[in-house]
Amino acid sequence: MCVGKLAASCTKEHWKHDLEMFTQFGLQCLKSDNKFEIKESAISYFSDLSVLAKNEIPMPIFEDVMAELFKVCMKDDDALKKKQEEKPQKPGDFSLDTDSDDMDNFEDDIEIDNSIVDEKSAAVNAIGVFGCHSPGLAKSCLKEMISALQFL
């Protein structure tokens, strides 16, 4: 959502009505589990909003946003998974030679879910942005922030 970036470049008076509308839309997107890109964009929007609004974000909205950010951080992701099909190992298959065929296929043995990594990265960044630009609000949930970041 580029609205957060646009709003940050203008005064709040110019965007007051639009910000309320986009904030409600952003909350819907943030709570959606349909597509990670939508959720990630909503997280970025609220980060940008905190730069603009500072401590003036209404507390109920702030609490909703932080609750969703904490859920993202605490999500059990299994981002690194071994592929289901395990190759049977035979005695003598192990090689210390880094140029061997086994090493060439090393990347094929690990599957990374980038969507979860990107979503968590956006959430961690947003928590930091809220801490920097909305410290008055952030201090109300400092323990939860630390717990969520320690879970990663």
C-alpha cells in the first residue's frame, strides 16, 4: 500500500478522511489469511502510518495491529523443511569432496517458504518502526514486543 508512503509525505490534515478509510481497509487486510502479499502490504501501511501519526494512532487500532504483528511473529512456520522424498542412503555414499554430485543437489534437499519469511520480516520491521515513531503507544505492550521478538 503506497498510501502510507504518500500520507507520510503530506500533512495529516490533507489525508485525515482518506487515512481513516485506508486504515479500516488495512485492518481487514491485516486480519486476512488469504494472501501473504496483502498482509505484508498492510503491515507496511501501518508502519508508514506510525511515521506520520506518531503517538496519535487510536489505541484500539494500535492494539489490533500489534496483536496481528505478534501473531505473525509467533507463527510456527517451519520455513525450512526437508523435502518429503528422502533419498535412501547406501553405505559409502558419503563424500568429503565438495564437488561431488551429492553436494550439487544440496539445495534440492531443502525447501524454503519465502512467504512466511517475508511476512515475519515485515512484522519485525513494523514492531521496530512503531517503537521508534510511536514510543508512547509502544511502551504499553513492551513485554509482548520482547516476547514476540524472542520467539523468532
